Amino acid sequence: MENFIQYFLRERKVILENISYETEKPKLLQGELKLGCKDTIVAQLMANGVKINFNRALNFSPEGPFALSVTFSTIMLFDPARKDEVDWKQVDIAGEFRKGCPHILTELMSRTSLMIAQITAASGQNPLMTPASPQEK
């Protein structure tokens, strides 16, 4: 799709949707822990626009000191003059968002990264920094 962003109004809301932070009971950790980071983008078609959810989930293998998931969303309202030019039920909205809205995706990723740093630093440890933009991954 050419110029995905042109079908939406400039005004957008950004919402902190969910935080899940589960700590494990303190135990002596032996061996090497591997930290996994998974980003997911899900799009929901609404009557007047789309809602994009960006989730970053962190967990350890084997099970480690915590599992953390942060989800931010943005609501993009259709431009009424352009909305009907596209059959939105046939569009991979999440895929088009990834390709056509890197600045909005970077904003969601940055907010998520900052929240993860704050949460992981809250117990007095060094903050865990995760990539803030697709170029860093």
C-alpha cells in the first residue's frame, strides 16, 4: 500500500495498555541465563480508525529473576475524506503500519523501552535498556 499514513488524521492518542511484571522467589541462580526479548504488533480495525498495540516481552531461559511485558497502544483515526478508498478488512494493517509508520513505531518502542528501564531500576539495580527503535535491533 502506498503511503499508509495518508489515510489517517494527524492527531493520535498513545495509551499505556498493560504492564505485567512477575518476579520469581529469590533463589541461587546457577549457570548462564539467556534473556529473551520479543516484540509483537497487533492491529485492531475499529469503525473510525485502527488501534495498534505494541508489546515487548522479556523473559529468561531457563526461568530467571523476572518476566516482564509492556504494551503501549496508539489509536489512529481515519481521515473521513480518504477512509473509503481502501477495503480495510483486506489489509494487513499491522504489516502496513510497520512499513509505513516508522516514526510512530519508534515512539511506541521508545516509550516501552523507558518503561522497562524504570521498572527494572525500581529495585535498586541498574536499568535494563532495550532497543528503542527498529534500527537498533
